[in-house]
Amino acid sequence: MSEMKEKMHTGDLYLPGDDSIIKEQVIYQDRLCEYNRTKPSEAKKRAEMLKEMLADCGEGVYIEAPFYANFGGHHCHFGKMVYANYHLTCVDDTHIYIGDYTMIGPNVTIATAGHPILPKLREQLYQYNMPVHIGRNCWIGAGVIVLPGVTIGDNTVIGAGSIVTKDIPANVVAVGNPCKVMREISEHDKLYYFKDRKIMLAE
């Protein structure tokens, strides 16, 4: 393994255009293009491809096409029954972890890659990567952006359009730019699923 390739997962500055990185990346991206050309009726084929493409792919994972990822999902670890709606973008230059039963709305971006503030280093094309962790049974609303190094706790809801710049704890509703905790998930949520709409499900 080349020195640059090793630094992809250490948080150190590295050059993403290194030949050894690009050679491998193109293979994963080509496979992702094939996935995005599949038809909705080819659910079995999609499931088989995801098991091959993702670093970890739990039972029942479903990602609507088109799906975009820098490394074709090769650094994405999805637990069981994860659902992602259209246009999920995973900037998976290093690892992204998503827990069981998490739902991801359309047009969500999960980014692990960053670039130095110092202009001189950006001119030299340096980059660094920090992993992202999203917990179990989360709901990531439409248009959310999750930035490098962020952890989102279990059961948390991130409101649509939020930009998550810092860690968000478990069992809360968080919204905004930057995303902040609005409230905890409470007893009220056991009675109402949307505004004044009561939960009336058969036991």
C-alpha cells in the first residue's frame, strides 16, 4: 500500500490524485455507474451489487438510484434495513458508518473529505479525511449535509435542510444551519406522529 493511500484513513494530509489511489477508485466508480443503470424492477440485482460494492451491507439495505460515492461505496458500512432515497451522495474517501434501520431522505450528502484553509496547501491539492458515524434508527431528512468527523447518536432525527457541523447526541430532534438540538424525543412522540395526528395503530 502506498504512503498516500494509507493516509486516506489517518486524518493526515495527503494527495488524492496519487496514481495508486486513482487506479483503484476508477474501478469502484465504474461499478457504481453500472448500479445506477439498473432498473427499479431489478431489485434482486441491486441487492447483490450493493453487497459487492459496500464495505458492509446488512440485510435489507436499499439505496435508490442514482447513488453517488467517491469510492463507489467501498468505504461505506451500512447496517441492516438501511434505506436511502434518491441522490444520496457519500464522499467516502474514508469510512462512513450507518446503523441499522436508519432512513435517509433524498438529496442527502455525507462528506468525509476536507481541504486545508491555507490557500498554498489547497493549490497543491492536499486533502484530509475524517470518518462519519450515524447511529441506529436515525432519520436524516431531505437535503441534509453531514460534514467530516461528525457523529450522530442513535434514534436521532435531523430535520430537512440541516447542515451538521458538530456531533449530535442520541434521542433528539436537531435542525438548522448549523444543526442544533431543538428538543429531546419525548412522551409526546409516543402519542402523536405529526402535529395533532394521533398514533392509532392496532396492537
